[in-house]
Amino acid sequence: MGVDPRQKVTCGEAVVAMVLNALGFVDRPLYLFPEFMATKPVELLIREWLKADDFNDDVLGRTLDKLRDNGPESAFMQITANAYRECSGRFLHGDTTSINLQGEYKHEEGEPGCSAD
């Protein structure tokens, strides 16, 4: 996922910008993204010569399309592997599993780990 000839921003740089947006817990439509980026030091956080207006909805839309086409799981695994390499030798908890259990469930008497009420 490299540089699209129609844009100055790489897909990776667009993903970084979207992650920055998500870390700020901002719920804004993509067409307002340049306004969000205008309050950030884009040249320091991402790359020199990039401006807030370079992160328009077309750039983000093409990036999201490429992520979908290539599989978001693959991108997540690459990001995780890169983070692990950067942190090697230091403590890193990389548990990416989650279990969500809701509702009432009947348990059979004698089931391991369950106590009858």
C-alpha cells in the first residue's frame, strides 16, 4: 500500500492520521478531517512537506478502500509486529484477544468453574 499518484500522502501516513484522530476521541465526518489536522503539527508528527489539506476525504477514502481490499487483519498484524520489534527487550503485553459475555446462562450442575445458586 504505497503512494497513490493522485496524492502526496501514503496509505501508512493516512492511517497514522486516522489513529491520531481516534486517540482524540473525535467523531467527525471524513470531509472535516483537514480541519482536525490543521490543529496538529503535521510536519513533525507525520512527514515534512505535508499539510493539513493533504489529508482530505478522498485520500482517507482511498486508504480505507485499500485496507478493506488487503484485509484489515493483515495491516493490524504488521503494525503489531513492528511495535513488538521496536519494544523488544522491554516489557510488552500483546494480548489481542477479547471475550465478551452478556446475558444469563444456565449452567449444568457439576460443570467445572460454575457454582449452583
